[in-house]
Amino acid sequence: SLLRLSTELAGFPAFGDALFHKQQVEVQRHVPLLPQWQLALHLSARGGLLMPLGTTPRPVTVVDRFFLGGPNSLWGFRTNGVGPREMRHTEDGRVNSKTPRDALGGDVLGVATIGLSCCLPGKLKEYGVRGQVFASAGSLQSISEIGAAGAAAGGSMGTTAR
């Protein structure tokens, strides 16, 4: 089991050009369903909230936001492939529709994963190789768009080794 909490406070009381409060929580639970972990259930969830501070909040920069997608985030999606996006612009400010959209990140993050893993037979078991199947779902939004549609889901099968 795992419980991880983190807090980031930027610009407090008046240092730097950022002023925000960022909270994250992550929980994991691993449950053996058969003796010696031959079959195991894995559950995890992660959430986060980024709030501007102050009477006249400063804009939060892209690098301070949450991003979602890719390995160890939301499997089945490109790295930073989920969430608000914006068209790329050329150097003279025109929209370049031939290039991919840039990830903007988000202020509100939620992702959950459920999985099953099992020992594989023969030599694979001796080397600690396990089969896995799992599904994930998540959402990343700006704080002004809470409640708008924007969830993503993915799933996969694979192997892991110790």
C-alpha cells in the first residue's frame, strides 16, 4: 500500500513571479488473490489541484501545470497526450495547421488504474516475469472548465520483470 501527499507553494509570500498552491495525492493498493502472489489485484488513483493565490492572481505558467498521458501516467496515450491543447503558431504568429497541437496542461487532474497480474509458467517464473492486464481512466482540465466533458480511458496487456 502507498499513500503519497505533496504540496507546492510558489511565490509565498512575495518571492518570484509565480503565485500558486499545488496539491497532489496518490494512493495504491496491491492485494494477493492467490497464495505467494500468483494472482494479484492492483488499484491506484492520483489526483491534483492547482490554485492561483492572491487578490490579483498571476497566470500560472505551462510548466507548473499537471500533464497526463504516457507510461506511468495514463497508458495507451502519448506522453502529455491528454488534456487541453492549442494549435502551434509560426514565428510570425500564424496558425500552423500541419503541426501537432501543443499540450497546455491542466489545473485539475484525476486518474485511476485497475489491474491484474499473474506469475507466468516455467523459466519465466524463475526470472520474475509476470503477465499483466489493466485499464486506466483519467481527466485533465483547466479550473475554469470543471465539469466539462474531457475524460480519457485506455487499457493494455503486457509483461513485467523484477
